[in-house]
Amino acid sequence: MDWNTQRGGPWGGGGGQGPWGGGGPSRPKPPDIEELLRKSQNRVKKFLPSGGGGAKRLAILGVAAVLVWFATGFYRVEPDELGVELLFGKFNERTQPGLNWNFPAPIGQVFTPKVTRINAVQIGLRTQADVRARGASGRAVPEESLMLTGDENIIDIRFVTFWKIKDAQRFALSIRNPEATVKAASEAAMREIVGKSNFEFARTQGRTQIQQDVRVLLQQILDSYNAGIEITDINLQQVEPPGNVLDAFRDVQAARADKERAINEATAYLNEVVQQAEGESSRIGNEAEAYKQEKIALATGDTSRFLSVLEQYKRDKDVTRRRIYLETMRGVMGNMEKVLIDKSAGGSGVVPYLPLPELTSRNNNNRRPAAPTPAPAPQPQMGTKR
């Protein structure tokens, strides 16, 4: 049998017919490996030709690659950032804002943390609102917010920790995940401080004290980590009992408020009565003291007067005795009716009775002006008949 081998063999390759007179199915021609290798070599030779000129071009390409690699070492530090350069994984230098250069990777590495930005970490709450605003609503996280107080009560505390970078070198080299570190340390510090406080103290007047204590303790924890982080503020957003006992707690608080109100009213009434009694007692005491001082002053005056009279009496007894007698008689007989009797008169020695008081009163009446006599009323005139 004679086949045309130039047309693809006995199965009709290349469009020929087989021994059975029909055209066999066409099959793809396998790729020529040698041809592919040859074409690849030709492409490479265009960039890396052989000979002396090819070596020179290769050197130029190498130098250009090195220059490009060195150029990748330039970096820019923004005004709110601080650069930290590493060389072979070890701290090399701090760089200020502006354009700087360091050995590029893999020899060098640069970190540019934002040292002026205030960062916030929420504990017990997740919200998209501004975390600085008090009372921001969001999704509660009970596994973070529920804590045990010192008097074995459960309290729901949600707060925000504000922090910034204090040491860029330590911040870049000491901690891997700053936000997670600050969050875990904040929750640990808050649980420790709340665990030493009573429920009512933490919920009412102790909020400010708790914030200060947590801030101090949290700063100590981060300093022990060499984190290079400064805690700027701790903001307590909510301090309440758990939600499932909140209604009962409010009832207890209302009863406690009524108790305090009754106690305050009773105390006010007590103070009012006590003040009135104290005022009355003070008034009586003042009156008694005034009466006492009055009597003492009178007695002192009488004593001084008696001593002065005694002194005069000792000097001239007759004159003093007569003066005292005359003063006494004037005081006794000053307002009495008096009758004078002259013993030297003849007869019985009794002069006619002389009523001196009547004469005195009569003289006084005579000296008074007489009352005017009223004018007579006019008489009606009678007319004459004609």
C-alpha cells in the first residue's frame, strides 16, 4: 500500500486521504520546543548582547538599579508625625518633619507614627458617633462593661480611654498592636479600681476619683510595657446597675429618696425647734444678767453714797447729823399739810390757825384770768300797730 507521507501519514494528516479512501480527523500539531527556546534566547540577547559593549550596558543597568534602590529610601514626615529609622532592625535615629532619607528595605525601615493625634479606645460600648460626647448611643458589650464591686455587687461601666504617643521610639519597637494593648490594660485597670470601691460610691460621688485612679494605674501599666504611650483622659460614659435589675434598682432608689426626704424634713423641724428654744433661753439669760447687773449697780451706788456720807459724818458729826435730819424731814413732810405753833405767843401759846395750803391754792386761783362773759342774745323787736 502506497501512502503519501507528506500529507500526514495513514490517518490523513494534513488534509490527505487514508487507505480507506476517506479523510481522517485532523489533529493539532504539537509545539516545537526548540523553536520556543530559540525565540526566547533572541529576546534576551536584545537586552543583554554579548561582547564588550554588552558588559558595559550591563554595568550601566546595574548602576541604574542601585540608584533606583537608593531613591526608594527617601521618605516624608508630616507635621503631626515623627520619624523612627531602623538599620538592620535596630534603632538608628529620630527624624523631624520634612523630607528625609534612610537605607531602603531590606537594610533599613522607617516608622512615621502620628505623635500629636489623640486616639480613643472604647470599653463596654461600640459606637460610630463622636466618642467624646457623653451619652453617645451604640452597641453595648456586656463582657467588657460588667464588673464586680468591692461590696460584691455587679455594675455596668462604659468608658473611653484617650491616649497619644509620648515616645515614638518605644511606641514603634515595643508593642505590636497599640490599640489592643491600651484596651486590655484599660479594662484591667478599671476592674481593679472598681473592685476596691463600693457600688454606691462608684455610681455617685466617686466617679471623678475613679477616673483619676484608673488613669494613674493605667499609665503605670503602660510604662511597665515601655509602650511610649501617654494617657490623656478617662471618660466614664455610663455607671449603672445591669439592665435586667434596673427597674428594681430604681424602685429602691425612689424609696431611699423618700427616706432621705423624710429625714431631712424631721431634721429641719428639729433645728427650728432647737433654735427657738435656744433663742428663748438666750433672751431669759440676758434679762437675768441685766437684772443682776442693775441690782449690783444700785447696791454699789448705795454703798458709795453711804461711805461718802460716813466720811462726811466722821469729819463733822453735828453738821452732818443736822443735814441728814433736814433732808429726811423734807422727804417725809414735803407733801403734808403743816400747822405752825409759836410757843412764845401769850396765852395758851397757840396762834390762830393759819391754813397755808388753802391760802396758796386761793392765791393761785386769783391769779388765773376770768372766763369771758357770753354776750346776751339779741331780743326781737316788736312793731307798733297803726
